[in-house]
Amino acid sequence: MWWRTADLAQIAAELESGWPRRPPSEIDTAPLYLVCVHGRHDACCALRGRPVAQALERVRPGRVWETTHLGGDRFAANLLVLPMGQLYGRVPPAVASEIADRSDAGEVVPEFMRGHIGEPPIAQAALIFAHERLGIVAGDALTVTSVQRLDAGLARANVVTPRGRVVVTLAVETSVATQLTCRGPQGARAREYRGIAMSEVEPDA
């Protein structure tokens, strides 16, 4: 939703009384692309994010924002697509056009997905694995209904698909020691979630 005003005092009054008091002047459902370029937080974000933002701006002018921290500096370049809430990581500039085209069509590009905002890491990894394994690219086609830690190294997620329900099993691992970001120390480790198996599709009753 977009709301334009030339009166800053009016904006302050709206914030004090609850935002917004009036109906929005414009409802905008087209994809908006937020690319993290927060070089002060970590140089990798700016070095890798700016080329992605520029590539997106060439194919979707006016629909791209350079933004601050999206989390997960080790995944730079990071891209958030709104209003869908799809989060992509390690995005190369050459893929920007494909992500824009797929987003316009309501689809995702699973090989560069980090997940969906608002979901816990197990659910995000399960969604990505199910997208890839089932070959389903519709962005709203899969839903995680529950997650469960089985032990220190395994987790499980129940996923609803257009074909029925599946159970995704994931490995919960710690990465090898390395420098994860431009600013980070040597020998750092990160928690990783990796899909390793999926049950047969169980049709809904």
C-alpha cells in the first residue's frame, strides 16, 4: 500500500492515532524487490548486493529498493520479494531477470531460495527441499503445518502440497570452520539445515 502526502505533520498525526486512519490511496500488489546493500554491517552485502540491485532496476525500474540488514550476511547477495515474503540468498546478478519474471508469475526460483519470512529455519529448509524435489514452483503452493526436532542432528516437517501431504526429513548440521562474511572472523561456524529425504505423497482424505 502506498500513501503519498506533502504534509509531514499529517504523517506524525496519523502515527499517533494509529496507521493509517484513512483508506490507502493506492493498493499495489506488484512485486517489490528489496536488496540488502548494508556495507557498514558487512562489506559483502554492499559488494554483492549493489550489482543485483542494479540488474533488477534494469528489468523492473522503480520496483527496487536498496535496503539495510536482511539477516544472514553469509548469504549475500540477499533479496526479499514483497508482498510474497520470499527471501533469496547468494543471488548472482545474472539471475535477477529470472527472479523478476518468476515473481511476476507468482513463482519461485528454488535453487536460490533461503525460505519465506516468518517461518522457522526447519520450515524454510523443508519448503525449499519440497519445491525442488516435487518440481513445484508456484510460490503459494506449499505450506508447512508443523516441525519437530527428532534429535540434535535431525528434524522433520509436515508439508501440505497440491498433491497431498509429505514429510520432509532434514539434517541439522554445523558448517566447517571458515570466514563466513567479509567482516566475520576466521574459523566461524553456522547452523545449517539440509533436506535429505521426503516421504511419498499422501493424498488428502
